[in-house]
Amino acid sequence: MMKIFSTQLTGHFNRIVEQEELSIEDSARLLAQALVGEGKIYIYGFQELHGIVLEAVDSSEPLIRSEALLNQKGEMKELTPADRVLLFTYRSTDEEAIKLAQELSSKGIQTVGVSAVMKSEETGLNTITDLHIDSKLRQPLIPGEDGERYGFPALITSLYVYYNLTFILKEILDEFEDDEL
């Protein structure tokens, strides 16, 4: 089972890199705008995808000038147009994520969304955020003997996208610093 899961997960990562490379690069550029200016990157992950926030803010390699979007009381922090937001959710049809993205948009805050695009829906997170990265995780990865699938690695997939974003973001910031010297 471990080999099947590893193979499926590797294939999934490869699809993200092959099909979302430009979206990841464009998203990193948008986030970099906050960091070369006066802004911050605010991050929010729905449900267990909150793990992305912990990784960005409290890990051994925190993302510079990043903060959780919500304060301890669960209220949105005060944002400025110089700030950027990075939202993670399972599917582009997540109503809470859509509502939050609409609120951010109405305040003029540029936002990157990360979710699996559900093609059956016209309006989704991918149509509301300024940029969107398709996590491509629409269903669990492992087919069971009973026909049901299991193994839905949403946090692993989101972390994979997060790290790709941060690696490109670091390259952009390094180039910017070199140009400034």
C-alpha cells in the first residue's frame, strides 16, 4: 500500500509541476510585491490546511513577513493594499473560501487561491482570486478493493504547492536584492 500511495503522490506532484508551473511563478511574483514593498503576506488555510499557516509562521524556516490572516479571536487582521493573501482550501467550490475571497477583493487586497478546481462549477475560488493554483486533488488517491477510494493527502499537496511558491519567491527576492546593489 505504501508503494501505491507513493507512486500516486509522486504522479500527483508531477502533474502540479507540469500543469501549474506558470500559475505558481505568477503567484510568487504577486506575493513578492508585498515583500519588496511595505506589505506582508497573510495566510489562511481552511480546516487542517491551517497547517500551512503554522509552517509559514512558526516553522524552522518561516516565510519572511508572513502572518496568519486571522487573529487569536478569529477576526481578520487589518490589511492594506500593499499586503497579499494566500488562501488554501480543498476545492474551488468551498463556499467559505469564496466568501472570504470576495471580501478581500472588495477591500482591494490581492489574493492567491490554492484549491482543486471543480470543473462542474462556473463560479469558484479560481474565478474570484487574482491568481489561482489548481492543487488537482479532486478525490482520494488509492482505489480500494470495494471500489471506494481513500488517501486524501490535502495537507501534503498544499505543502508541496506552498514550498514551490516559497522557493520561487526566494529566487525573486534574491534577484531583486542583487539588482538593488
